[in-house]
Amino acid sequence: MDQNTLSEWLKQRVIPSTVYLSKDDYTRALAQGFRLAILRAGVIVDFDRARKRDFGQRWSDYTRGELGEIGFKHFLEERFGKKVRLEKRIEARPEDFYARDVSAVEEEGSWREPHLKLSIKSTKLGGEWLDLPGAQLERSDAFVLVKAGLTLDHIASFLKDWGLLEKLFRYVQTLGEPGFEEEEIKKIFERIPALGDVPVYICGFAYKADFEQNNFELRPRRKREKILNEVVRGIGSLSSIDGEFEVLGIPAMTKDHRIASSGYLKWKLEDWKELINKL
């Protein structure tokens, strides 16, 4: 991507579709993420990664998911003046996590049920793929990809900001534990960044029918003694690809996934207006 193309991409797509979440928004997401990580410890949703993540990873993943939903809510209100309510999952049932993430839409001063089931998928800022494992495609009508700028050390920043690290270190001092002298504590705090606004980029969306295209760009790649297809970009069902393959950036993905790269998502102003009208 040359400089002019990059500038246009930022101006036309990224900047208008990015919102910044406050410390309170982050705190809500972190608390919900913790609750879900605890309650859903034994519930399998992502069939490839289930039970392979430690608690810290699950907590961060659920927090990122909550941030994505909050960010999408802000995006609709700030850019289009459309207010929605998010689905709140009190139970830990898998079906509660598939069908819809928007539970109500404001219209002429009152709230109504949405006309379509909208699923919000969150990934890291560097993530490229909207990923629908298993039966998720059949449970919703449209899927939004959101990229949340959650730092790797966000939990440490939160613990510092709320004074919880200070409390922990003071208690450890009373136990006589070495390494927690005043100068050492100061060094630790200096290395932990302060909590700031969290950038959330609403990348785009796809309707259920869009995944019927099965339009992928493949390139051959040698892996050990074999040649396989690497999925570089595109949209559709991975079951449509013949032979062995790997998805760029996600090598362990299996054929029961439908995926869409960000460049194949709908993102223009008229696209969002159409989705909102259907919602």
C-alpha cells in the first residue's frame, strides 16, 4: 500500500469508524470479562481453542469482546444517532453467546426488538479475520468485525490505577519478602503505563448470504515436505477449499469455519445505513 492509498484508507475508512472508550467503559468490560471467564470456564464455544487458554487469556479475550460490543454501540450513536441496547448474558449457556449482541433498538422514543440478529465479533487491532466457527453462521443474520486496542499489560495498568498493586505490595512488605523495598516498588510502577482511552475500530460487517461466495485468494506454500494452500484473503466457507490449507495468521483453523478478511467486509456509509435500516 503506497502513501497516498494508505492516507485515503485512513481518512475514508479507519478514522470515521474508530471510537475511543473511556476508563469507565473499560472497567465495565473488564468486570464483565472476569465474570464470563469464571462462569464459562467449562463451556466450549470456540471448538479449536477451548481449554487451551489459561485464565488470564480468557479474561483478556472476554474483556476484548465486551469492549467491541460497547465500541459498536458508541459507533452507532455517535456517527448515526442510532441508540441500541446490548444483550446482557447472565447465564453461561452457549446459545446465549451465538445469536445476537443487540437486544433492543430505539425508534421514535421507544424501544423495540431488533428485526435481525446481529453478532459482534472482536479481535485485536492487528487481527484480519471475521471468524465464524461451527454453527454460528446459522444463528445470526449479520456479523460485525470490531478491532479493540487492548494492550498486553492492561490488567497491570488497572491494578495500579485502582491502588490494588499498592495494597498488595504493602502487605508483602509486612511479610518481609525481598524485592519490595520502596525503590523497587517505584521502579515497578514506573514501568506500568497509566490507563487511557481504548481505541476501537469498527472494521465492517457481512450478511449471512455473503459467506456463500467462497471467494478466496490462495497461494502455495511449502510446509516441511508438503505444499499446501495458504488462504491470504477472501470470504466463504473453508470447506470449499480442496486439499490442505492454512489461514494466514491462524494456522490451526479447521474446515468447519466460515471466514472473511477485513477487505471483503462492507464498510461504506451507505452499507452502514442499510444495516441500520434492517436492524
